[in-house]
Amino acid sequence: MVYLIVVSLVWGLSFGLIKTQLAGLDASFVSLVRLGLSLVLFLPWLRPRAVPAPMAARLAGVGAVQFGLMYVAYVASFRFLQAYQVALFTIFTPLYVTLINDLCARRFHAHFLFTVALAVAGTGVLVYHEIRPADLGAGFALIQFSNLCFAAGQVFYPRLMRRCPGVKDTQVFGFVYAGAVAAAGVAALLTTDWQHTHVTREQVGVLLYLGLVASGLCFFLWNFGARRTNPGALAIANNLKIPFAILCSVLFFGESVACPKLLAGGALIAGSLWLNQWLVRRRPVE
């Protein structure tokens, strides 16, 4: 769980950076550069013979969906939404995580759904009054597609790794990023105007930070942590970044939000996480 909290803190800053520093850059180009840097970061640890070729292909498929397609849609949504709105519209990811997990397990976990719904409600409290009908268009649809992709990867990656006892995450995560780069690369070939793409020195710095830290290190730590916690806590943790993101938008990017709602929403999310862990201790996940 500690890994998920640390990653949430880092991601809380990323919403504002993308909106304010990468405006004007094609979403697929940003995704390709960011994920390409992530792949480079993990190539030294990649052990191609650690798993059979079919398993490597499955891991690459997870990466293509969880990080490649997810991030193309995520970055594209900033064309239509403010940074805090992007953060807000990710609130449904925990529901997708727990529902996909239940479908795969072929068993309904009512206590997970209850605590996750509480976390979603708490997140909605934060800036619910900022939602306008105009926002419920392309930006909202892109974010929900992004949420589904990210949720699916969080469920399937631990399931795949359970089939590889003795294999370290670092030895195979390069396959995951290779799949992500392939998906982002196809999108970039279709949408990026390479001839008119110009990157400033400041944007290079932001891309390096996002690619090596917010993506490269943090995506790995997120999936690493996902293997070491229960599905309910994992689902709720998806919303921890949102109060952090809103706080960062206020402190560093000049946006405003009602502090009582931030505190109330944060308390509900924290409470849902505590309740989930208490319920799991009373009724361990099978």
C-alpha cells in the first residue's frame, strides 16, 4: 500500500504539468515520448528469457492497453478539460477495477463495491459543483476510456505474474513498456504532425520528468504495489491522487477550490480505505 500512496503523491503534480507545460503538443506524440523514456529506463533490467514468448506477448498486451491506449486518451482529454476536471473525471476508475476483478474471479465482492462506492462519493464531493454540461462530451468520454484501460491492466498484470513464480517484476516490465510504446507509436503515426512539432527546452524537462519518474518509475511501482494489496484497497488507491492533484493545482498552478470540500472528500476517501482494510481483516479475500 505504501507504494500506491507514494505514486499518488507524484501523480498529483502531473495533472497541472501536462495542462500548463505541454499545451499545444499532440497527445500521441507526448504519449510516445513519455512511454519511450519509460522503456529506456527499464531496458537494463529486462531479461528476455525470464518468461516464455507467449507470456512476454501477454505482458506486452497489458502494457499496450494499461499504459499505451490509456495515456493517449488521457493526454488527449486535456484539449477539452481543465486539469482539475481531468482529475475529477477519473473518479470512476475504482469501480472499474473492482468490477473487472469480480468478473475475472467470477465472484461478487459486495464489501469491495461498498467501500469503493464510498471512495467515489468522497472524491465527487471535492469539486462536484464544477461539472458543467459542456464538459460531458469528448473530454469525459476520453477519460472514461482511459480509466477502463488503466483498470484492466491493474487487474490482469498481477494475474499474469502469478503464473511466473520466481520471476521479478523488474525482469519483465520492459515487455509491458514495449507494448505501451507500440500502441502509442501507432497512434502517433496516425495523428502527429511531425514536421510542425516543436518542443521547447522547458517542455523537454517536463517530458523527461514525466517519462522517467511519473511514468517509468511510478507505473512500475503502481503495478508492483498492485500485486501486494487486496483488490478493494487497490481500487480505492486509484482515487488517492485526486485530492493530491487538486491540492497541487491550488498551490502551484493558481486554481481555486473550496477547502472544506477538499477536506471532507479526502476524509471520505481515507475512511473508505480504512473500512476496506478492516473488512478484509474480518473476511480475508479468497
